[in-house]
Amino acid sequence: MQKNNNEEILTQACKLTNLADHLRLVEMPLNYVVLNRDNKDNGAVHYFLNKELDSIQNNIVNIEEQIQEISDVLVDLYNDNDKNEEDELQKSTKNTSLFESLEVENDDVR
């Protein structure tokens, strides 16, 4: 089970890396607009605001949704891990209790 969790964590980490790259691509047109604004190229800035801003906003919303999905998967993995550790502790306690009860029975026999 642990190996599968580790593989899933690696998969999610790779997805986060891809999203960071995607975010850098989304940022590029914004840098271009800042440059045009600084150069007082109002035509380029207006073009961007009218034609490209919605696309960038949609990309950002998409990235946010994907990050939330990754977060949900990681929380589920964490909760699974906690549940598995709790189950192992209960088994260990149960085995210890069984062993202790056998010791008591042996003491009674003596």
C-alpha cells in the first residue's frame, strides 16, 4: 500500500510541476502588456485587454481547479495513510491483548 501511495504522490508532484510551467506560459502575455504599458503603447494594451485577458483568466481558473484536485488527492492519501496506521495499531493492540490473555491463562494453570 505504501508503494502505491508513494507512486501517487510522485504523480501528483509531476502534475504540480506541469501546472507551474503552464502558469509561466500564462504569465508571458502579462509581462508583454506591462512592457507595452511602460512604453506607453496604449494600442497594444487595449488589444490585450479586449482580446487576450479572458483567455488568461480562463487559464488561471483552470490551473486553480487542477491544483484543488491535486490537493484533494493528497489529502485522501494522507487520510488513507492515517487509517492504515490506525488499523495496524489496532491489530498490534489486539495481538498484544490476545498474548496477554494467554499469559494469564498459563499463570492460572500453574
